[in-house]
Amino acid sequence: MVRPRKGKRKMFISTLPGEQVEVLLAEEGVVQEYYVEMVHQQKTKGNIYKGIINNIDTNLQAAFISYGAEKNGFLQIDEVHPEYFLSPHDPNRGKKYPPIQKVLKAGQEILVQVVKEPTGTKGAFLTSYLSIPGRFLVLTPGREQIGVSRKVDDEKERARLKAIFDEQKPGDDLGVIVRTVSMAQPKTSLLRDLRFLKRMWKDVRKKATTEESPSLLYRERDLATRAVRDYLTDEVGEVWIDDEGTAEAVEEFAGLVFPRRGLQVRIHNQPELSMWERFNLQKQLEQIYSREVVLPSGGRLVFDQTEALMAIDINSGKIAGKTNFESMALKTNMEAAEDIAQQLKLRDIGGQVVIDFIEMRDRNHWREVEKTLRNAMKFDRARHDVGKMSRFGLLQIVRQRLGSSALSISTEVCPCCNGSGSRRNMEWQALQSLKDLLRRLRHNKDAFAKFEIEAERELAMYLLNQKRERLLELETTYKVSIEIKIAKA
């Protein structure tokens, strides 16, 4: 696994105060990660609430929790910490989880954390296994295990990190998960982060004893400060911010989290250009919203979202008709594998993903493409699983959605096509308008009556230009006046 070189990345934070925050990570001018948060759609994921059980569904083996949101949250039995069980349960004797109706009851208070944001008609997915993230660690109240991120792949480093917390216990009924950014960090920095997180947990527990249900006990930080906490690694050499107030807040937070770093924030103060235009990032951001992505060799990636999965098709483009088709197919598929890993991350595509690679005969080429895709996916923060290519050229990926996609918060279903991606053409729309008009004319009893067709501008102009003779014919036949009226927007 090749890691980004130290200091080669740049972080950009663009803010519209009180409205929106954008965070972008780029390496040598190429966008690697992009996150957006709008204040009116403020995230609740990671927030901790004191809730109350509204009702229990025995069929789903889940409780619906009133925690202050418009819709009740959903808490499955496997996400209920045993400390909330009203009667003891031994998982070693019988089923792993007890029937939820026997260990919980309506009206019972419970501390819960949002795992997945509410979507559509569904409420938030909750857990009572709480976690509070810091710079280097994640504190896990109620679980005394010491864990190290799977992405720390050096065995000696894993052993060193685990030994620190085996020696310096987090405390009674507390555990920690050591994050990837902890690699090579001194013991003092890690223990400072632990003390910081324990103070935060103490504040949460204190509020839990005094606040009424439902109430918010802990709010996850805004995107700008989360970016410093989670993404500001040694690979990031520069931080650019286009708002002075945000820059001051970021420097202050960075000083608390890692005082020895000495973070230097640079202010973008060229009002004639946006920060994205200044650093030639605008076109790359626009491509995130496009259905198609062009590959260097001329091939194209085509993204189509269905109800159940994301389908990605690789079109051959310039390679069609080439004499050495196999080598060109391999080249395009290799480029596609690299780009798909990047696009999944930038678009935050989750769930089932099916990729239709250009068909190749050589099985060794299949393995090369699979290896390239897996290596590219190693830099993805989301949990994922990459399958193997079938003889039809299909490969499946399952990926966790992180819920920070610019696409998900800035797009909506098209009112013209209702999300189908296509609409009726002008000829069809014009014929339907004429059909409706003819029906009205046949029921008309008044000579010299006036009839209106109200249509959007495009359709109105099509009727006047392409169907003028037909309209005149109808006026003559039915002895009426027909007027085309442009509908108000």
C-alpha cells in the first residue's frame, strides 16, 4: 500500500458563514476527497441523546426511541447495551440476544447515538453502544476493549499502540479504539487525547443526570473542525481557508488537539476568483455531478443509480475497432479501476455496486484489474468489500455510505422526468396537446368560440412552428379561434 507523500496534500475549507461548509483534499492538483455540509441540513450522525422508549415492535425486535427529532429513531436489539436490560440475560446459555420485549419497556430512558441519518420516511438508526471520537482515539464507554484500526498494518506498530493502553488503562467501563492517524505518534500525544475524551464523557454523563428526556447531550463538531480532527495528517502540508472567522476557529481547535504541530493556515483573499477556480479544482468538482466520466484513453464511465444498486458501465470509446483489442481493453479497464475507486469516494456511493468491465479473454488480465481496484480502494475511509470478476466481466463491490456526499445534500429529483432521467419528446407532447384540444372541440356547441392551449415555452413554440397547419385546419373545421398561451413559470 503506497501512502501519500508527507506534506504533498493540500486541504481547502470554503465557508459561507452560517450556511455552508465545503472541505476538499487534493494531491498535486487532483481532488482526493470532497465533503459538504449545509447548516439547514445539519447532520445528527454522531450526536448523543437522552431518549425515551416510545414503543417496542416484537416482530422487528426493535424499539422506537423518542430523542427529540421529528421521527422516532430505530434501535434494534443487537444495538442495545446490556446495562439497559431490565432482567439479566446470559448469552452463553441460549440465544445471543434476549427477546426485546422482556428486557426493555415503553417509557424507559436510554442514552442513544445516531449511527445513520433519517432518510425519507425512515427515522434515524440508533445505537446505545456510544463512542466519542478524538484526534488519535475513539473512546467507547461501556466497552473495556482496546482496539487498533485495521489500517495500521505494521505489526510492530500495532503492538506498540496496544501496549500503551494495556499499561495505561482508559478507566473503569471505558475502552478505546486507536485510530490510523496514531501511527508513529508519541505516547504523550495519545494520552493527552485520552484525557481530553474522558473529560468530554464526564460532561455527557453529568448532563444525562440533570436533563429531561428527550434532550441532546453531545453534538458532533461542525465539518470545518471535524476536517482538522480527522483529515489533517502529516501528508497535508497546506491548509487554505476563504473565511477569516473560520480560519481563527480552525487554528484555535488545532492548537487544542495537537499543540506541537504549529498549524499555519493560509487565507484565500482574491475576491475576483473562488478558491476552486484559483487552484484549478472547479472542473473536477463539476464532474462529480456528471453521469459520465471520461478516462485518459478515451473510454467512459457511465453511472446509473437504480433502486437496489449503482451500475457502472465502462464504454470502450476510442478503443473500438482496434486490432489489438485485448491490450486496449486491459488498459481501459485498469484506468477505470483507478477512477471508479476515486468516484465511489467522491460521490459517497454506498450499498451494492456492480461494475461492467470491458470483456477480456485472458484471466491474468482479470486478476490485474481486480488487484488495481483493491489497491485503489485501500485509501477509502468507508468499509468495503471487493468481489471477483465474473466471466461476463461483472464485478461487485459492497461499500458503506458515510453520509457526507455533496450529491446527496445538493441534488433532488428532477421535476420534469421525476427521476427517470428522460422525458417525453416534443412531438409526443404536441400530439397529446392536440388530442386534448380535439376532444374539447368535439364537445363544443358554440360557433366562433375561443380555445386556449396553455403550454411551457418550448412546447408552445413547437406547436406554433411545427403544428401551425394542423391548428389552422382545426380552426376552419370547427369554426373557432385557437390561441397558444405560454404558461407562467
